[in-house]
Amino acid sequence: MGAALGVAATVGAAAILRATLSDAPTQAEAASPSAATPATTAAAVVAATGPAGPQPVACMAQLADAVAARPAETAALGRYWAIHSRWWGEDMAASGGSTVVTAATYESRLWRASDGSGRQDVIAIPGENSRPDSSSTYTAGGLAGVLAEPIETRPAVLAAQLQTHSPPQMGPQWVLRAIADVYHTHATAQPVRVALLRVLAMQTTGLQCEGGWKDRAGRQGIAVAVNSNSDSTRDRLIFDPVTGALLAAEEVTLINPPALRGPTPRTQSYWLLLQARHVNDLPAGSAGTGKSGER
């Protein structure tokens, strides 16, 4: 729990993106901490806006253009899309007619094949209030994705597909949550990342570019955020300024609902994508206790 470590940096009066078009990274590099390190890319700067306030998603259109202009990435091979991530947030439970909220965290390693089979290991974090170790294997269809594969790369069509997963009726945060869910399970090649950024750039209801923002791994990114219709929550996505890959997704509580108490604003959920790459095989055993159940 706690606010994100990043602080938006105002650098100029207009949103500016300068990205060095160096050699294209692999898909593993696109989501890895090393790919987001400024030293590896020479320059990648996004400026927030000046006194007029944040401009609606201009930075997402600029980032999409920059990623599309990069040399085509080499197609990655491997049966499984392997995702290494960490989550912080609030676990809620009913107790004595009230809701008890407990801060929690865990590490996750997920391996998913295109048929929806695979495995997920949840790894407890020593010394923290963490979910326990567990390991679950899944047969075909058990790890359902958000979208049909191959993923559509025409932004308007992709946006319509995302709306079936995360309906716009929930409020303007629908698009951020839908895109975050894509990164939870799907391989995101360069054309897919460009299309997802263009979907964000199409939105005009409340989305704001927040400029430079660090994730909890210390990686510099570009943030876009939006408040819910009631202004009770704020969702934020942080993207790699060179590859356009998602680095982190955050949901912040701004106003407590009637059944909850506690300081605000506070982080309700924070998902940190540490690495994503293709691999040929599942690792032996499990990263947790070795317990396994098939689903």
C-alpha cells in the first residue's frame, strides 16, 4: 500500500517526446527493467504540460508514432509467454458486519500458451504481509485471455473488442483497465503495443498525460491517468518511453466508499510488470512451495 514512487515532472509547455531509434529490442527487452533504463537508449524524454494543465492523451499518440517508427522487432519464438510481475494492494474480507481491508503483496510468475494452458506460481514476499506460496497448472482454456489471438492491430476494431471485456459504462477508466488486462496474459508484439497506444490516444473523456513518472522498480516511464466519474478513484498506466510496453498499472482510492475507512489517497492496487518473454518449456517444479493443483 502507499502511493506510487513516481512524481510527475513538468519540463515544458507542450508534451514532447524524443526517442532515439536505436536497435529494436526483443519482446523480452520490451518489458524488462533494462529496456526502460535511459542509459540504454540515449534519450527518451516526455514533458508534461504547462499552466494550461495536462493535455488529453497527446503523449500516447506521440509515443505510438515513435514506437511504430522503430525498426521492426524480430519475431520471438517459444510456446509460452512468460510474465514475471509483482502486485501490491488491498485484500478485503467481511467481519462482524463490516469490511476489513488488509494491505497485501505477492510475486507472480505466469506461463501461458496460446491455447490458454499453462501455469501460475504465486510467491510469498518474506517479511511482508504476503499471500502464501501456491502453484496452479491449467489445461487448455484455463488461462483465458482478454482477446482472441492473433490480436487485432486496427485501433478502432481493437477498441470495440476491448469494450466487450471492460464496458465503457463503468466510466472512463474502462480503457486503462482493459489494456492492463491485456498485458496480464497476452504477448504484446510491437504492432500490438502500437495499436493499444492508439486506442488510448482515441479517448477524449478525462484522460490526462502526466508526463514522466517512475514505477516501483525505479524505471522512468510515461504516465496516463483518469478519474472515475465520481472522482472516487484514479487509474494510472505507466509505459516504457522507448518500446511502448506497459511497465505498471495503478488504481488509487481518492474517496472511501461508505463501508470503508482509511487515509486517502492510497493505492488500492498496483501491478508491476518486471519481465515478459517467450520460452519453450515450463520450468521444473514450482517457484513457491511445490504445491500444485490442476484447473
